[in-house]
Amino acid sequence: LYKDKKFKKLVSKSTLLKFYKDTWEKEYSEDIFIVKDGLKADNYKKMGMKFVEDYYNRMKPFDQITILGLETQDRMTLPNGDQWHVRIDKLGCDPEGNYFVCDYKTNSRMKDQEEADSDRQLALYSVWVKDKFKDAKSVKLIWHMLAFDKDAVSERTEEQLQKLQGDVVDLINQIKKAEEEKNFPTNVTGLCSYCVYKSMCPSFKHQVEIEEKPIEKFKDDEGVQFVDEFSEIKNKLKELQDKQDELKSKLVEFAKQKGVDIVYGSNMKCSVKEFDKLVMPEGEDKDKFIQLMKDKGIYEDCSMVCYPRLQSKVLKDDIDKELKKMCQIEKDFRLSLSKRKDLEEE
């Protein structure tokens, strides 16, 4: 469409749709796996045709901007010397010196303004545009959201772009450090079910190993035994905790009825002492109460460090460097049990 437009040739909508259909027939095969239940290839084919038709109707005659590049291929150098791959779907400009970095999206959810303003990829492309085209007065980032026949538009200030480059460099350094330490945490999502690299992934490697074992050998696997026993003990502990809470209530009620503060058993005795316990105000009253504590000068005496919040700030490097130097980071493990979704699907 835009390639022909360079030669002052306007492709008709029928020609464009025919090109789409021919490309579909050529490229589609039964090997392509459709993830969503209840949908077939023809559903996606018709959806794509509607995207093309809606876009054509809205943008015709396609002369809003001068096209400078389609699917550009280049690299830009970041402040630390690393390279960022620049591939822009459509790059254009207008006579006023406004440049446009355009990306085509088929997402089923519309990109809102907050998402557009925080997008990293196209924002970095604008750095490349300003470096390559010195006459650029502005660089507008445009996402053509084809499913909604609408555009999401954003722009960045110089200060935002400087900060973004610094953030990207920090992220690259984190990745390099993770590779050096062989500590690259996985991110399990719904798409993992369709991944062909499970045998290499720490989150699925053991699953693949036990699936390859014959049924009679399955229970012999040490990992299976450990998890089964761990799960059994966790359940027993939960039952015991519930039972303990129940007995505590019964003992308190018994002591009240008998007018005693010690209840005797066969070998042990249990002291049951009533005491006063502070109940803090909640909601807006809690905020007022805390402010009043500060005004009265007792907040520092009664407050304590919130360890989870402090840890989060340290690990995210969102804390004063002098404070961070005084902290020590050590490795630990957190275990959590959950149902195996692969068995639920079966």
C-alpha cells in the first residue's frame, strides 16, 4: 500500500483485500496452533480483513504524512555503548517538522493513555529519529489499534527521554548481572502452555522429566516424593492450627464458666489470663490518629521499620545509596504450593 504510494499509485481497497486473501492462502497452514477455544482460522482471517478494510476507509488517500521508511532496520547506541535495535513499522513526517513513529497493533484491548505514555519501545525510537533528522521539531508516537479503528498517541520531553535511556541502561545491567550470576528468574504466564522450550526452563524442566517416566516409576522420583510429603505436612499443620484455635476458644469459655484462670490436664496445666489489648482506629480515623501521634511527639517511640517495604526499596534500588551500602543482601528461598494446572486441563 505505502510502497506503491511512493510511486503515486493508489492501491484500491479490493486489490488490497485480494492481496490479503492471497497472502493468507499462501502463508497459513494447519501447523499453526490456535490458542483460544472456540475459534477457528476463518475467524482470524475475517477479523484481519475487517482490520484492513477499516484502516483503508479511515486513512484513504494515505497522504497525511510523507513516508520516510517502512519496517526500518537500524541500531542506535545507548549511553553505555550498548545497541538498541530500531525497527519502525512506518516512519513519516510533515512539512512543519513533525515526525511520526507509527506502530500497527492487533491487540484485543485498546491501549490507554497511561500505557502509551509509559511505552518504552517507541519512545526510544524517537531518540533515534531526533539523532537522524536534525530538523525534527517533535516526534509523535502513534499506535494504530486496528481492532478498534483508533489511534493511541504520545510524545516525550527531552527530560523524559534522558531518564528513559538511563532506565534502559540500568535494566540491561541487571540482565547482564543476572546472566553472570546465572540468576534469571522465570515469569510463568498462560502462554507457557504452548512453549516448546519447557525442557530447558527451570519452571517446567522437572515436569517434562516426570512426564517422560513410565507410570510405575513416577512415584519413585525424589522431587515428587518431596512435594507430596511437603504438601501433606502443610495440610496437617493447617488442620492443627485450626484445631488449636478451636481449643483456645473452648478453654477460654470453660475458664469463664468455672471462674478459674488455670485449667488442669493429665500432665500439663494451661493458664488462661484475660488482658487488655489495644485496637487501633481504622480507615480515615487511623490516618488522623497517626497524625495526632506525630503532633504529640510519640510517633517515633511507637513506630517500627516496615521490613517488606524497606526490602522492596533496596532491591529496586529506590533508596539512598548510603543506606543501601549499610544493607547486606543474602539468598533465601520461599516455598509455595499450588495446584498443577496441566492436570486440571487433562
